[in-house]
Amino acid sequence: MALDKRGYPGPPSWGLGVRLTTSPCKKLIVTKPYNKPRNIMNTRQRQRTTDLTFGTWNVQTMLQPGKMMEIADEVLKLGNDLVALQEIRWQGHEEINKKNFTVIYSGPENGTGFIILRKIKESILEWEQVNDRLCRIRIRGKFRNLTIILAYVPTEDKGEEEKVEFYSKLERICSRVPKYEMLIIVGDFNAKVGREECRHKVSGKHSLHEHSNENGSFMVQFAIRNNFYTKSTTFPHKTIYMGTWKIPGSMEVNQIDHILVSAKHASSIIDVRNSRGANCDSDHYLVKAKVRERISRGWKHRAGCGRRKWNSELITSPEGKMRYQASLEK
């Protein structure tokens, strides 16, 4: 048998018995990613938090038959979770529950209220009716609660005393809100906020008007005293998305519906604009806002669950408040 140069049998350069011959490049083994969760037994994802989309709308009466359902369809179509309504003009104060939404209101002269979608109704903690121009609602959040105050300010032609009295009541309501909560004021302020430099501390540069009217000065002074910021004049939208009220008989629009928020939480509101597609035979446009705040949904109590029971019923009377406090103590 022929021997190679190193004394081993076989053809030259075989190298058998000296070292194993391996490929200089190793092949990579490609496998499919393992997408299954680590805990295979618990595959259901819990979705108990959500961001809030709210708005304000002067509907100019809901006395016509079918008007409530028409407004609710527009709200559902645009994906709003909660909308503050002005000029409802219904008698008394009550709660109306439907399959997909709930309406709470207080009257009778002007009438204000809220339309609330079903998915966030469990997060409502409290509702307070002050008068036919002011009402308040509290929403439970994951990190902090939200208080939304609906304000329907008297028109420009009203007397100064009436306006001063209105803002005095509004300040008293704001003073009762805990400091750690996010406070938002929405509604029809009948206020034109101008682009004067002296107002930039409490309002943005993207207002529709050059100069403020009397109601605008009242609103700016209120914002300065109570440390609020006008978010409806902050975002650089086109002019057609800034106007909120169309003057009857003309094509001119004004920006008189506003959204105010406490200055320390101003960055949480990421967008404010009108929704021109919503229609309910009103000369006001629906103003829509998005807030980057997680809403905590309540859970239903089960026997032997061991968790604290949430009371998702709206508090509209002293008896309801007593029942709510009693349920928390259990």
C-alpha cells in the first residue's frame, strides 16, 4: 500500500488519522420564531385600560322626536367616548340608559349633560348637577382620576354681573377638585380668544381671531387666576378645522367653543379640532379632543373573588351618594 509523505496510507493530502477535516464556514440553522407566550396556561390578554376621546357640542335642542338617537349615531360614528352637550332643553335631571350609550342631563332652561358610551360607563365615579349651565363628571383613571366640567357661558349680549356670577360658581367647583386629578373644562364659552402677545401664557398662537371679545377676556382672566391653558388654540390645523360656530345666513365661522385644562396636565391633550362631518341640524360643530390618559375600567364583582367591588352607577342624588359610600366601606 502506498504511503503518503507522513507515513500514512492513502492518497496524498488525505490526512487521515492526523486531524479531522471540517468546513471552514459553519452553516447557520434558520428556525421559525417561537411566538407562543411564556405562560401558555394564561393566554387571555386583559384590556382594562384605554385612552379617552371626548368632545363638546352645542346641539341647540333635543326636543324633536328621534333627536337623541341622531346625536348618538353621530357620536358613535366618530368614535367619541364622551361628549358634553349644551342646550338640551329637557325638563328635570335624569339618566337615560340605552344599549350602546347613556345620557345624563340637567335642565330646564338651557340644559346641559353628557352622552357616555357603554365601554367607559363602568369608569364613571360621580356626576354632579350644579344648574342648567354647569355640571361635572368624574372618571376613574389608571394613574389619576379625571374631572370634566361642562360650562355653558352666557352669550356676549348678557350683562356683566351675570357673567361674573357664572365664573364665580365655576371657580368654586374647580376649588373642590383634588389637586392630583386632571381637571378639564369644556363647553360653549361664547368667547373669541385673540392672538395678542399678552395671552400666550394661557392660550396658543393658532387662534382663529386676531382680537378677543368681552367673553374672551373673561375666559382668559379666569384661566390666569386658576392656572388653566386653552388647548383649543394650540394645534396648527387648517382654518376649516378651527371654527366651531357658523354664523346663520353666512359662510363666516367663529371659534367660540373651547377646551381648557389645568396647566400641569396640558401636555396630556394631544389634539383638538372640529368634526365637520357630524350633523344634527345645529350651527355648531362638534369639537373633538384626544387625551393621552389611561382610563381604568371597573370590574364586576363575583362571589368569592376577594376583590373590592366597583360601584359604576352614576351618582345623581344624595341617596345615591350614601349607597356609593356604603358600598366602598364593605
